[in-house]
Amino acid sequence: MEYWDLYDAERKPLGRTHLRGEKFEEGEYYVSCEIWVMNSKGEFLTTQRHPAKKAGNQWEFVGGGTLAGETTTASSVRELFEETGIVAAESELKLIATYAHKNYFLDVYLLKKDVAIDDLVLCPEETVAAKWVGDEEIRRMIEAGEFVYSVGQRYGMYEKLAREL
């Protein structure tokens, strides 16, 4: 069971937690993270979602919910390791942007790191494949509907900011 801290519309803590999967009340928000891993060639690490998950078989960046008591930098480090086996320190993460949507806040982080695909340890319940892709390929994947829609939207919004960091 995963519990998330609850926040108001201004991201102020409400002092309550929420069990993942339960319905949110009006004015309740949770926090999550997304990590864009960029190698020295300027390519981004993308992972393919397990077919049984929502948006199954589509490509995305690593990310997930921030557990109760956790910061988004800590959840980013945890999610990276759980989904790919990549070890990172919180100090290596650079905040690109905070994205607010419906009932959540999403902190988007950049991690500059060279990692061989063969060195990744994918979580079989979450991720079935991974690959490094450049901007042109990501945009083609988005247009072809191969990328998770909301992730593709954020890529369009924040890609230039990520490259400037």
C-alpha cells in the first residue's frame, strides 16, 4: 500500500495522507516526480510501460508518486533505482519545472548521466524496455502516439529548459 501526503491547491500540506487508488476529495492534491535522464549525446532515457498498466506499451520518462514523508528529490532517487537500477544522489538532480494538473503537482527533474542500456535493471511490473532517444525520435514517437500523451506534452513544454541546465 502506498500513502501520499495531501496538499491544497497552493501546495500547502493538509496534514493528512491518502491511500493510492482511493478517490480524492475536492481541493486535495498529491505530489509526484518525473526524471529526465540525459546522456552526454543529448539523448533522453525513455522506458516502455508494462502492457497491463494504464497507457500500456507506451514510452515515457521515469517517475512516480511521492510517498508520505518523502520529498520529490528523494522519490526521484527511489523511482530511478526501482524502475531502472540507476543510482543517483539527490544533489545530482536539477529541477526543470513544476507542473500542476488536475489533482497533482509534478516536479520534473533532470539527471545528466551516461548509463548503458545493458546496465539497466528494469522493474518487470513497471517497465518492459528502455532506450536512449534524441529529440527528433521523441517528437516522432509523440506524433505516432507511442509516447504517453501527458509526458509528450511536458516534453514539448520543458525540453529546451532541460537542455539549458
